Amino acid sequence: MYAEFLLCSDETVKKRQVVSRQLLVGYIPVLHEGYLKFFRKYAGSVLYILGSDFLHSFEHLQRDIRAISAQDMAAAISALYIFRSVYVLNRSFLPSCVGSPLRIVMPDEDVSRAIAKKYFVGRDILFESIFLRWDMKNTTSEKEISPDRVISQKAFDVEMMGHAFAEAEKSPDWWRQVGALAVKDGKILLSAFNKHMPHQQSLYVFGDPRSNFSWGKGVEFSTPVHAEQGVIAEAAKHGISTDGASLYVTTFPCPRCAGEVVRAGFARVYYSEGYSLTGAEEVFRGHNIEIVRVDRKNPIT
């Protein structure tokens, strides 16, 4: 145990009566505002921080250079005086947690789910849906673009997106065909579709490594040159400026392409379908790039 204190006001005493019937258990590698909000929601309860002997079974966590040891994290959190008690939970200390009749609250992420499945079978568990870190679940999930997006039914935008889809049909990629255009001052500067290297038939000869993954997973194992990359590369090759131009792409860009679109100076991104992965939408919004979904079904003439 690292800290123990009493809440004093009538309001906090009532709150303590509620939270005292719950235990927080989780992997806490760093401290930021998201964690503090999560902690304060359950202020006055008991916190168990997953110790190293639980985490050794998660190989990918060993590559997280930010992670603070559970012991140091417990000391730091204790100094905030948010929780009634703070413990480091190791296997030798597990019975005191598992044997408790209290509800267990855990962040809804991959480590929590795995630990709960193995050690907390049959327990009353609340998985708190809150973004705290890029765990495997968040990294591979597809996220709907924010509802405040602009939707265009303009004839010009529908026409341009039609050209982008015509480009996409040239792609031999059976996984996903994507077409993209760079448009400026009402004219198409460049167009491209996702291509495999060293030649278009590569995936038919060797297979596609993406076929080992489900939709939205293993994006980094995609072997073709993406359509957006093709447009940007051709622009660089021929000395064509894309600064202030619009990018029309059939499918919402992946995180890797999002960064390249920003650096290429595009001012707007028009798309027809797809989801945002690993914060691609936030990359655009953080650089004031307008995001527009083109509605091809109901054009305004």
C-alpha cells in the first residue's frame, strides 16, 4: 500500500460510499489528463496498478519506452491523494484483489480484457470506455469520421469523385481499389491508383500479406503504393505544386498517407467512403485541412 486517506465533506463521504464498492485495476504506463479524469471519476476508491509479472506476457508492451515502473507510478499517483489506497498488483498479491466481493473497474483496452479473462473469471467487471492510449484495440479499430464533417453534393465534386473511382478501377488490388486526384483551380493536375511493386501482377504471383488480417487490421503490412502517395510522388517528379490544392480520394486516407498529404500542402480532402484509422482525421484537423465527404447518390445539378 502506498497511500491511505479519508474524505471529509458530506458530499465526498456519500461519494466514498459508492466508490468504496469498486476497485480500479489497470495498466498505467504514463500520467496525462485522460488518466486523471478517469481517476477522479472514481476518487476515493482503491487502485491496483498491474505489476511487471503480469505485463511480461504482453511482448509489445516491452517496446514502450515511455512506460514508468508500476512502483514509481504508484508513488506518483498516491501523491495526488485521489484514491483511498494505491497498490501494485503482482501475482503474489492477486488473492486480495480476486477474493474481494467488490466490482472491478478496468479501462476497456487489450491488456484489461486479457487480464480479466485469465484472472477475474466470474467477477462483476465494468470496462470503462475511455481513450487512454493507443492499445491494440484502438490502433486497429475503424472510426467513423466526426459528424461535423462537410457533405458535398455539388456537381463538380461528384464529377471529380467519379474520375477518382474510374482511376480506382485500374487497380489490380483485390483487397481494396483506391483512386485519387489532385485538383487545383478546377483542373485535374494528376491522378493515380494503388499499385503493387515491382509490377502490377506481384500480388498474383506471391499473394497479398494483407490477406492474413481482417479489415482495419495490419494496415502497415499493405504492399502497394497508395493512390495518395502516387499523386504526391508524381507531383514531386514533375515539379507540380500541390500547395493549396484539393485531394479527391475514393477511400479516406490511412494514417501514413494523411501525414504525407499534410506535408504536400493540400488544403482540402474529399472522400467518398471509409473510416479514420489511428488518428488520421485528427492529423488533418490539426493542420486545418478541410474534410469533405462527397455524396455521389444525390448530386445537385
